[in-house]
Amino acid sequence: QAQLVQSGAEVKKPGASVKVSCRASGHTLISYYMHWVRQAPGQGLEWMGFINPRGDSTSYAQKFQGRVTMTRDTSTSTVYLDLSSLTSEDTAVYYCASRGMEAAFQHWGQGTLVIVSS
Amino acid sequence: DLVMTQTPLSLSVTPGQPASISCKSPQSLLHTDGKTYLSWFLQRPGHSPHLLISEVSSRLSGVSDRFSGSGSGTDFTLKISRVEAEDVGLYYCMQTLYSPYTFGQGTKLEI
């Protein structure tokens, strides 16, 4: 069973950085592009960007350019989302999502809550 | 950024009755490869989003055949033929043709 398992909740102070992980198991999900999507409390979904299977190419939404870094460790089938210069507006649940056998965004992690608060 | 517009934003449906959600894009989502990059997701309360339909009308395996997607170019529709209690949640359309990929605002389906 293909599965994406994310790291646990984080509480950060404004100005800090956060690193969220997403480990793929049960299938070669790590062979696919991995996307990150976030959802602020009570709000809709917002796409942040993706990283390619080899981890040598990324595409970020312009809104996050300069603050976001996506990386992957193929040896552990894990992708990472690094977000810096956090503000309260970054408080959200962060999801990783990958393509499956049928379509893009077929598999989703369980989400990681990041709270930014002083 | 491409703003995807969903209507209605909320929907209250009696079990067994049909439901329909519209999603409009300001630009065509038809790629030169012949595919149209519009998907539909359901997010049940407290859960991650779940892909229902990709490329306008391709229902994912395991998704009830009560769900169907249609449309072309800029106008798309998700239909539920007979709403059931498990269909409650937020429905989102998403375009993946133009970067940044964008979602509709979401439509809340209640019973």
C-alpha cells in the first residue's frame, strides 16, 4: 500500500525556520514528482511547489521564492520542505502529495501542523 | 496566478438527491498534448484531500461511480448522482497546467 508519512507538528517563533519531512513507503512513490500543498486554518488549499524524482530540479510558487527549499534523500525515500522567515501567516497544515499509478496528486501525506507564534 | 472559481461555495443536499459543482478557469486548461489538466478533490473533515477525478473526467479506481466529471476548456462540472452521508466535506477543483497550480475556493457539501 503506497503511503506518505509526514513528521510531527511543530511550533516555531516568528523569524525561525521549519523543516517538514515526508517519507514514501510501500511503492516507488519516490520515483515521482513530490508536491507540497498547505492549508491555513479554515482556509483553502495552496500549492507551494514540487521537486523532481532525482531531486535536482524544483519549481516553487513565486509567493514562496526565496523562503522555500525542497530537497529529497533518495536513500531514505524522504523529501523535505524547508520554510524560513516564518510569520503567523505561515501557520498551516502542510501536506506532501505525489503521483500514483493513475494520476498526479493521487497520494497524500497525513499533514503536518506548523504553528508560528511568539 | 490563475484564479479558479467554484460555485456554489456551499451546498446542502438531501441524501439520495443529486449535486453539482461548477469550476471555471479564466484560461483554457487544454494542453497541446491533448489533455486537460483539471482535477477534483474531496477533503473530508479532519482528513487530507483525496483525489476523485483527474483530467476532467477520469475517475480514480475505488472512487464511487456516483461521481462524474465533465467539461472542457474553461468550464467544468463535478456531479454526484445520489448524495450519501460519506460525501460530506469540501470539494476542490485544481488546475495543473499553469504554474503556480491553483485550487478553487472549495465547495462545502452538507447533508
